[in-house]
Amino acid sequence: MTEFKTLRGMRDLLPDDAELMIYVQETARKIAKLYGYKEIITPVVESYELLATKAGDEVKSRMFTFKDLGGRDVALRPEFTPSVARLVATSMRNEPKPFRIFCMGSAYRYDEPQRGRYREFWQSDFELVGTFRPEADAEILTLTDSLFQKVGLRKFGLKVGHVGILRGILGKEKVKEKDQNAIMQLMDKKQYDDAVKLVEDACVSKKCVEAVRELIECKGKDIVDVLNRIRELVKNYENSVAAVENLRTILELVNNSGYKIDLTVDAGFARGLEYYTGMVFEIFVPDLDIALGGGGRYDKLVELFGGEPTPAVGVAHGMDRITLAMGTQKIDFKAKKERTIIVVPIKEELKTEALKIARLLRDADMLVEVEVMGRKMTKALEDADRRKTDYAIIVGERELKEGSVVLRDLSKRDQRIVPIEKLVDEIKR
Ligand code: HAM
């Protein structure tokens, strides 16, 4: 008989890992609520064309694509942004702007599996739709900070850039869009020499090649200084200057509104996805060299899908990588664990009474299991102990006649008789 395993890059999350994953997801949901993002649910399978249009070569080449039985080219979503843009162009077209959308679910990329890189992974995705203004970009950065703070990660930083800086130069030098995209893809992969070579091949001025070369080196945490240096390098390219000033405004808003985010500005920073038009960013922690999230502004995608011109900015957080980082930063997310209870009938005939008591406690929002193996009390209690259950309720004939049960504190190993109607108060106390 074949021993079945998960496919390469796919994982089962067993209870402990699943609990951590759900904790991170619930925290993302809380942040969505706090910032006014409404959750929507979109399909895992979408048209290949929708997902591929602006994905960029890297993501496109890693999509799980297939023909469905109707002969349509479809794919598993590698991300959520195209689905959201599709909705904004169609069913949500008349929604008053701005609106805030949140999605969470699994995404699929045929990446080479390694620590933190899987073929099925989870994202929480936030999209702020309908405004060009820098406050919106700042909000996406600050909500990302809020999520990371809330799960307990203290050591993390944001790398920020603006695609308009480089595109402003290449556009003025009449480099074709296709070549610009290829240059950005190489920059994303940090293949800077190859990127510069492509810039040279595009027959642009010496001055331009020099500016691109120097921009790649232009990065740092002293935001004012780095932005001034970038501005000086691009001073002959008005769209690039506008991009630098836009980035300056966004980062000033973030810094002046009391968020203490560890920011690094990097002029040569690009993202693989091709729909970005403005500020872009990624999140990193010290012990992992992969991004825990990324996002940016995309003002043309909705239009490309047939909608009204609609500016938008968003972010997706890698839930799996956040759980990994919580592990390396030793964050105990179980601090406020709820108490657990097992109800054990002393004999077969008391099963129904045990079920009734379990129902009573669950009605009071308590976490209750019932003995279902017909074991003797000692065996059932041993098992409850092994699973770190907090309380056992022992249902015996003698106590039941008095309307009571035995409540046993399994960690303290003491027990007392408690009237059933006082059970909830007694456990909560
Ligand atoms: P992305 O940078 O491609 O952006 O993905 C966001 C995050 O998803 C990554 O930073 C990473 O944490 C996680 N991720 C990506 N691939 C994998 C993988 N193979 N294994 C584990 N985690 C992975 C987007 O997806 C954009 N849609 C973000 C966005 C929203 N931009 C605007 N709005």
C-alpha cells in the first residue's frame, strides 16, 4: 500500500502549529476591524489571465495553472490583489470611495521549498481603494506596524522605496515599458549589474546610467539625508523628483503620528509584481532573510481590468513567516489560555447526566470535553492530566442525588463537592 505524503511544499498544520497560525490570523482580523477594513471572501481559483496580467515574470512562472474541464485557462491564486481589483472594476464599482477591504486565505506559488517558503501559504491582505493621497500609503504602513506589534514581534523593520524614482528616469529616457519591467524584475532579484547592463542596452544617456548606478547604492535609515541624496541624483527627472517628495510626505506622516517604525529607505528597491506605481515596501526581521510582508501603491490595475481609473494601495502579510518569526523571537502567545474541563461519568448509566452538565458549561462559554472511551475514572483522569486539562468534573451517583458533582482541580490535585447550579461560578472564580 502506498504511504501517502503531502505534496512537496505543502504542509499539514497539526494542533500546536494550527493554533499559532489561527492566533496570527485572528490578530490580523482584529487589526482589520480596528482600522475599518471589511472582510470579503474571493475564490481560490481565478482566470489565468486575471492573475497573470500584471504579476510579473517571476510570480507568473510559478503559478499553479491548469485547464478546467470546460477548457478554460485557470490558476490557483498566487495573491489577492488581482481578485480585489477585479471586484473594484465590477461588482464594487459603485461603492463610495474610499473603501477598505480585507481578505485572508491560502495562496499558491510553485516556489522552491525552504524555511518560510512554501507552495501553499497564508496571507492577510489589506487594500485601501479610491485615494491618491499619502495618508492612505501611511495607513498601510502603520497598520502593518500595528499587526506586528500586536502579535508580539518587537524586532522588525520596513524597507521602503518608490517605483516612480527609477521609472521616472527610464520613462524620460524613452525606455520601453517592457524593458523597464525587465529592469525592475532584475532589481527585485538584486541582480544589479544585469539591471544596469539592460539600462545601458536601452541606449540611454551616460548621465542616466550613472544616476541608476548611484541610486542603487543610495539607502539608509537617516530618512531626510537619504531622500535628499536621491533627490539630488534625480534632479533632472521631474517625475522622479515628484516620487521622492511623495515618499518624503508619506514617511513624515508615519513618523510624526507617533509610530516608531524602524524604516530604511532604499532607492534601488523594486518588487517583482508589476502593478506597482508608487511607494513600495517589505517587512523584515533580523533572523530571517525573507520578507514577512510586502505591498505598495497600484493606481492603474483597476483601470486595466475595465474599471474607472481608481488609485489604490495595499499590503499582504505572510502569515506562515510571521509564525516562524514568533518562534525565533520566543513569543509566548498562549499567555491568556482559557481553562479546559473534562466531564467524567463514574458509570455507564450516568452518561446522559455528564452530557447535560457539559452542555450547561458550554452555554456559559466554557471549554468542555466529555469522556467518550468508557474508561474507568482513574484512566480518564490520567489522560486528562497528560493533556494538561485544568478541571475534571466527576459525575457520581451519590453527589448527583444531592444535585452536586465533584470538581477536581487537576493541577492542584484537590477536589470538592459543588452544587451543579454553582459550578460555572465556582470554575470562573
Ligand atoms: P508579495 O510580496 O508577493 O505581495 O507577498 C506578500 C507576502 O506573502 C510575502 O512578503 C511573504 O511573506 C508571503 N509569501 C509570498 N510567497 C510566499 C511563499 N512561497 N511562502 C510563504 N510565504 C510567502 C503580494 O502578494 C501583494 N499582493 C501585496 C499587495 C497587496 N500589494 C498591494 N496590495
